[in-house]
Amino acid sequence: MSRHRRACSGEALAPVTWPRDDAKLERVQALMAEEGLDALVVRAPDNVLYLTNFWGMKGYDAAVFPREGPPVLITIEPSAADAAEAAWTTGVVLMPGYDPDDPRPPFSRTLDAVQEASRPYEKVGLELSLGTQASDRMVGEPTTFTKAWFDAFPQAADATALLARARALKTEQEIQRMRLANEIAAAAMEHVAAELRPGMKESEAAALWAGFVHGEGTGWKGQVELALGFSLVWSGPGIRTFTATGHRPVSEHEPTLFEIWVCADGYWCDHTKNVCPGRLDSRYEELLDVLLDVYGRALEHCRPGASLAELDVLIREGLAAAGYPGQPSHPIAHGVGARAHEPPYAHQAGTGTIEEGMVLAIEPGVYWQGGGGLRIEDNFLITANGPEKLSSYPDDFR
């Protein structure tokens, strides 16, 4: 039994609550004033969480967030207790998941309630160009927007960019919540490092990590109601990108790579960590030295006012100079917060600067033709003095 579990054993834990994050909500309202919006209407689970602190179970939820006055949360009746414990607004509209007098699906009743709650507002912003969204707490079946949702607000402005601007800069509370996700991910990796054995299947290694995250992370320090882990695990020649975890055996002298996310009550971390159960092969020693060198120079760049596009250039040119042109085949930096991947993104075709209060995942990687390679990744809080690494698990895993 772990020290954490012993500490919680026999204790009746109170529901996890967070005080209203006024710094965050006031920033959103100030941006709304700049753009002349009277209210935001959101349905993506991460935006509902961001504006109300309510993380719904099935995605039947929505929020109307006005520039002045309290927001309105719409959710289903079975979630009444969750809303009462977590939501930052007293304006909660409960609707039946099933209504014998209304045979329509729950989404239709959500839309009716949202239209009623937004009726007083003239200029409404909607998530019209949202590219990705986080899942609800059930996770396996993310909700999506229907045509009826957009048709109901024909004059709506697109509020996606506004929400991205607000979410890019983290408040003290958000950073505290992300630190919890990072702690859980690191503790799970320490558990794996102690248990990983040559010959173990990649899927078994993944299960070791995910089981710790969910089992130990739920209730973590009495501050996490629900922790969920997501992983891709590859070992030795199986290391590549955009492929699934398989049944390849763990290599004794090559890294087993863990592409991992932890979600702690709706706030995320995104890492790539590695474990080698034996002495690391010399090819990987050399590649790791290259990546750590490029990584270090990238972190030196990550100060307030620095170019996001130049961060991408710096990493790719550094890898090319080391003999790996065209690497990696995936983006090299993105924001983390109420999603594992959210703005800002470091792309050469993009613009924007790194700012104090951002949390960036930075992930240089090299993948060899035919299989094998390496990636390292951590989350960094941008401070006035430069980046602060949020995970205690080392990137140099030797």
C-alpha cells in the first residue's frame, strides 16, 4: 500500500471544491467588453468547466456566461448534487435526462434552456470555429455539436479566439490544479520505473501507469475528485509516432517511451517520459544527448516576449544540424490547461509571443526509419525569469 493510500485510508473525504477564480472570470469579461459581446454561450466540456467549474458527466451541459452578472449552468437532473458542490454559480437550470412528456433527446432540452437563458442578451458569442474539445467525465464518447445548435443563433459572433486568448494565460488557481496533474503523472512514472521488466508487453506497461493514475490519483492529497490517465506506450523498435500501444515486449537496453496525459478534475498535463530497465544502448545515449541539447536551447528561448514561431524554427534547425532533417513529424510546442492540447501553438506559419503565465508542452523528438527513436516532453510554466518545469520526473532517464 502506498504512503498516499495509507494517508487516506479510513478517511471520509469531503467533496473537492475550488473557490471561484475571479481573476480568470474577470479577464474573460474584460475581453468580452473589448469585442462588444454581451454573453458567451458554450457547450464544449472544457469551456463549461473553465467558466463555471462544472465538469459534466455526459456532455449534455452548457453555460451562458454574461459580461455582467452570474453565469447560468444548464445540466441534467441526475447531476444536481455535482453542480451544487462544484459550480461557481447559483444560476443552475436542471432538465430531465428523460421526460415522458417530451420524447426528444436531452440535447434538445439543453438547447431550449440555453435559448431561454440567453434571451436577454443582444450580442452573443458562440464556439463557431472550435477545432478540438476535451471530453466529459465519461471520456470514452465525447459529445459533438449538432446543426440545430448553430442554427439557433444565426447572428452569433465567433468567440473561439476570445476564449483561446483568455485560456492561454493561467491564473494561480489553474496552475495549482495543473501541478496536481503533473504530480500524479510523475508519481505514476516512478511506479512504472520500479516495476518495468524486460519482456513485459507494452500494453502491460501502459496498464501499470494508467492503473496508478486512476487508483492513486483519484483522491490525491484530498484535492482531486477524479484522475484519469491516457497513454501511448512503445518500446525499442516500436517507438514511432501516431501509432497505438501494442504487444511488443519491453526492451532491456532500449527505452520504453510513455506518451502520457493526466486529467485531474478537468485540468491536464501532457508529457513524454522514458524508462530503460537495463543499460541504455549507445545509439540511444547519443540520440538522448542530441535531444537534451536541443531541448535546453529551446527552454532558454522560452521567456516572455519571445516568438512562438522561432521556437519551432530553433528546435527543427537544431535537430537538422545534428543529422535529423525534417524531424519531428509532429508539432513541437502547444499550450496545456483545460485541454491537453490547446492554444497557443508554436508553428512557423503562425504568429504570437510567449507570455508570462502560459503553460507550454515542449516536445522535440526523432524517429528512425523502420522504427525506434526518442522523444522527451514536459510542461513548463513561463515566469518572468524563464520556464519552470512542472514535473519532477527527469527527462534524462539514465
